[in-house]
Amino acid sequence: MSDTDSFINEVNEEVQKDQFYAFVRKYWWVAAALVVLLVGGTALNEARKAGIARDAQVFGDSLDQALLLESSDARLAALNEIPAKEGDAGAMLDLLKAAEMGASGDTAGEQSLLQAIVADEDVSDVYKQLAKFKYALSLDATASDDERKAAFSELTAPGAPFRLLAEEQIALIDAGAGDLDAATARLQSIADDSLATPALRQRIGQWLVVLGAPEAAQ
């Protein structure tokens, strides 16, 4: 390489350095802003997660304290004092409120709250299904056997989370109406279902004994 070429290369390197430093001096704030955003975003995310955990802890403690009270009226009053929640947390709170309404004899209030859970688009399907099941149970004193069976039948689709419990209730309605053959057949089907829990099988076995089928549901 000639002296001229070497000189030109050195000049080019110096020019590139000058251009780089000029760029840094002009746009340093961009890099600084990116660092601030990165660090600040991480801090905000951690604070948000800590806040969510703290709110969940307070919510859970409030539920525990309310449910430890002795009377339904006292429990319902305490539950009503808990700030309203959205989504599944709100559904959980409303399910507890509905249970206390039902226990205190306010069937209309219980049913209205359960229907509101079912209609809430922000609530997960499992909570909606539970609300439907609780609603069907609440019909015991206000609806005919056919209406109650229809309500439980909506919950018996394959894969539905409360399918077997709904089938059990339909069987009990049949038994109460004197259709023991239908009740026994349905109960035996529940006992034979691979998804039946040991506790459910034991209860079904007891129902079958009551209905005169002691050999079933082993």
C-alpha cells in the first residue's frame, strides 16, 4: 500500500469517527429514552404484578372474613361490603352472594344474580355453567318437575363441567315423581361413567340402595 493510500484510509477513518460522534451527539437522547423506557417498563410491570397480587390477597381475606360470620344475613351484608369485581372474581363474589340469598329465603334475588352471571360476557364459561347449575337447583320451590329437568338437561352436553351432577339431579327428580326405573338407570349410568369421582360414586351407590338396587354402583 502506498503512502497516499495509507493517508487516504486514515482520513476516511477520521471522517467516519467524526460522523459517528456527530450522530451520537445529535441523537443521544434516543438511546437514553430507550433505556428509560426499558427500565421504566420493567419497573411498571413489576409494580403492576405486585398490585394484582396484593389486591387478590385483600379480596381473598375479605371473602374468608365474610364467610366466617354465623348468619346468612351477616355473611351477605359482609359480602355486599366487598368492592365489586369484574370477570371471574366478580362471578365468584356473586355466586357466594346468591348462595346466601338462597339460604335466607330470597329465591328471586338469588335467581336474578345467577342469571346476571350467565349473561356477563367477561365471565369464563365454567363460572357461567356453575351459575346455571345453581339456578336449576334454585327452581326446586318455584318450578314444575318438567321445568327443572329442562334446566338441568341444558348442562348435560358431553364435556360440560357439571354434566354428572346435573344427571344426578334429573335422576332424583324422576325418583321423586315415582319413575324409579328411569331414576335407577340414570344413576347407574353415572356410576359407570369414567369421569365420576369416588365421592360421587359413593353417593350414587347410596341413592341406588335407597331405590332398591343395592347391587349397583360398586
